[in-house]
Amino acid sequence: MESTREVRLEEVFARSMVSHPTLPLYLAGDNQGLVHLWQFGSAKALCHRHPPLLRTQGLTACIKLRFGAFGHRFASAFNDGTIALWSVKCGGSQVDLTATESRRFFGKSASDVVYIMGEERGTIVAAAGATASQENVILWDTLLPQRVSKVGSLRGHEGGASSLCPLSQSTLLSGGRDGA
């Protein structure tokens, strides 16, 4: 869903930001669940979108954004537990963000998301958050059908996982909310 209203820099309360790996662009996620694409030096957003699955648009904050290695895709985490994957199209005067998938993996909140491998095709994504079942890190294979796409989960952090850092394609470091 896109708002047709022009959004200016001073109107956005950013909760998360990330710069594009190769272009003079950056993303900002706000307190109302919108993801804004900006060009450095501009006071006006190029475009902004909500992911389609957000149940409480306007009440859910986008708290983490991560570009993939090539900048064609990015992932976002929302405080209602939703993880969304996006494609970025930049060509000539055309700029657009498209949510390609959106899933609510965490019953309490999501806090981080990162591409593990295959960003050029968007294959494996890891996400951190908090659930009642203590499954606080999930692995999502985006090429599999939705009913079997959660290919792994970890229960390593009481109270939830807060951050992720891929060290290699086979090693993932996670941090917990309580410092562990």
C-alpha cells in the first residue's frame, strides 16, 4: 500500500536506517510501519510503502532494515513480529519498492533480519525475535512453499533474540535481549 502524499524528511520519526551498498540511497523505517526510500541530500522521499501483511498499519514500527549484498533486495523487521522481504527497482527516473513476501514469524516481536546466503535470488533469511515458544531465531528458505519454508529455529535466548551477525554461510552469531 502506498500513500500518495509527499513525505518530507522532517515528518519522519525513523526507528531504523540503512544505506544502499552501491547507490546514494538509504532506507528509513518509521513508527507507523512505513519504509521510506530516500536519496542522500534530498528532503523528499522517493517512495514509501507498507508491507502487505501488517495487521495494524500505523501502529507497528519498522525496527530493522537490511540490504542484501547487491542492493537489489532488502529485508525488514517489525515490532509486531512480521518479517518482510522487498525488491528495489532503480532505473532512470523510475524508483520503486515492492514487498515480495511478508510473514509473521514471532508472536511477540521481531528485532533483526539478515540474508544468510543467496541474496541474488533471496534464498535463506535469518530473523531474530521473541515468541512464547522460545523459538527466537528462525531460518526461512524463501524459495520453498510457505507451509515448509521455515527450515530451522533456535531456542538460545531467554526473553528473545535481539541481533544477528552472519560470520559465514554456515555460521550465525546471535545476541539475546538479556545480554547473552
